[in-house]
Amino acid sequence: MEKLEAVQKVLRFSNSIREWCEGDHAVYFDDFDEQNVDDYDPGGYGDIADEIIERGIAENLLEEDEVD
């Protein structure tokens, strides 16, 4: 599964992670795209996307080896 797909899956199925992302970072589901999930420069969402995936794994929404 590509990184963008993983982020979207987690945000779709986890209210707590979606609320954390929206509340703490003001970043919403539609803000993510294929480029900015891999962008670690200021203004990119790479770090947030990684955290979403890590939290998704912790909540058993994703398997560790499921994300490319």
C-alpha cells in the first residue's frame, strides 16, 4: 500500500487520529496528496503522515509491513 493510501485509510477509520490531526495540526483528509506525504520540508506533511501511519499501526488499522 502506498503511503497516501495508508494515511487515508487511517484517517477514514480512526476518529481519534483524525481529530488529533485536525485539532493539533489543522490538517484535514483532503489536504494530503501524493507529493506532500513525502515532503519533509517546512510546509510538507511527511512527518504528520508518518505519525498517522504509526498511530494507525498502534490501533491495528494497518500492519507494519503493509506500507511501502
